[in-house]
Amino acid sequence: MLTATPWCWPVDFTPGGVNRVNLRRALAQPRPGEGDVPANRSRTERWRESLHQIYERNGGLEISLKRKPGAAEGPDLLWRVRLMGINDQELLVESPAAAGKSIAMVSGAELVVVMAVGQNRWMFHSKVLESTPGGLRLAMPEHVERCQRRDFMRISTAAVNPARVQCWRLLDPASVVAAEIANKGLVLDLENGVHTRPAECDVETMLLPTVGPGFHARLINIGGGGVGLLVDKSEASALDRCRYVWMKIDLRPEIPAPIGLTARLVHVHTDHEQNVYAGLAFEFSFNAGHRDFVVSQIGRYVGAVQARHAA
């Protein structure tokens, strides 16, 4: 009867073959199947361990509403939410928020989720099982896929298209009041049909406060207290000596005109390609009434994306 020969290290037992050097070299050789798995693949296969690591460190995930297949590409908002619980079937995350107020997501809403450990990022599909006062219950994914470093918002089955943001260094914070009031009036007029086309309102030359040099950014994430922007290295110098920023967040077509608001620069860091990530806190102290308008528009955006996906 044939029996399988157990695997062993290929040590040379010929005279003079066994010595400390040869044995050390043999022990250092990988066993069959151990050396042929790339490190990236190995990390991906242990994605459940990564989720538990995020949870144990009181870390967070990033969630974005999945758009309906075949729908026109629009801007995606990516919320940074804390991972509060995990089991074999579900994830519990805090509810997404903007400017300190929760944003409603309906049960059944399909999501694209990003998790990051160090410089490595993975994405997966999930859905909202239930929206509760304590947070969102999300379905545990069946598998995850690692994002490429140069295309860190895309995998083979999903992509996140961060919203475009125009920014300016704010020179006179008091001047934002008139600009924010004008912005609110423009957006509401468009939503109420006062103007039939945004072009009639000269959207691209909306009233600005007193500002300095401008720059472009992508809105990488949004949280209860602020936003994270990614600024290309070619424009990063505009952040030098910058304390306050006036920005226009473009969520068209869900919101008919860019939303203007003020933010305070909190921290910056440079990535491996010399692009700059800037963390900014919402600043409504100059015009407290603008907070409710901004929250309502983000809620309107979420409702419109969910409705289009359900249609």
C-alpha cells in the first residue's frame, strides 16, 4: 500500500554534509506553500484580524453610499466612523455625522467600506442591516480587496469618487457672513425652482469673502466635526501660514450648487508622494445659523443618493 512520505527539510546527510552552516541554511528555507504567498496577499487573507485590530484600538472605518450600477458618476462622501463592535456576522459602527449632527442612513442601504491599517487600505461591500440610536449595524463582508497605493479609492468591484473642493486662504473671517448668506440663498433658490439652471446664477463666480490664493482639493473624509482634504503637491504651498479656509464643496447633481463654508486648519501631513492631507474643523462661530443649512444639505445629498439607488 502506498503511503504519503512526510515532508522534511532537505538536509544533506552525506559525509561532511551535515554541519551547523548547512543546517541553518536548511532551516531558513520556506516549507512548501509558505514562500509563494506575497505579503500583500497574506495580509488580505487575514482581513478579519485587521478588523479586530481596528476595533481593539478604538479605530474607525470609512463608509460611503454605493451608487446604482450604470448611474452617472457623481461625487461620493466618505464618512469616518468609529468601529464599536464586531462579531462573525456584523459590524457595529457609529452613525455618520456632519457638524455634530447625525445623518440618517436607511436599512438596506448598500455601502462601500474602507479600512486602513498603517499605509495599507482595503475596500469591501456591505449594507446597513439596521439603523439604531446606538449606531449602524452593518453586514460582515464575505471578502475584501486591497487598494493599490496609486489608486487608493478603487478596487475591481467598487470605487469611491471623492467630492471636489475649491479652497481659499481666508484673510478676514468676519467677511464670511455675507458670503455664507449669499450661498444659502443661491442653493435654496435653485432647489425651489426660482432659477431653472445653475448657470443663470453664475455659480462659478459666487460671492467670496476676503480671501488669498486659492487651491483645489478632494474631500477624502467627513466626520462630525470637520473634513479631511487631499491637496496635490503642486498646490500644497497654499496651506502655508493658513489658519482659516473658505471652501466650496461640489456635490452636484444632488445639490444644485457648491456648498460654501468656513473651516479651521487643524493639522497637515505629507504622504509618500508629497501630496498633503489636511484635517480641518468646521467653523460656524462667525455665522452660527449656517450650521443647520450645511447639515440639511448633506442630509439632502444622502437622501438623493439613496433614492436613486432604490429606484
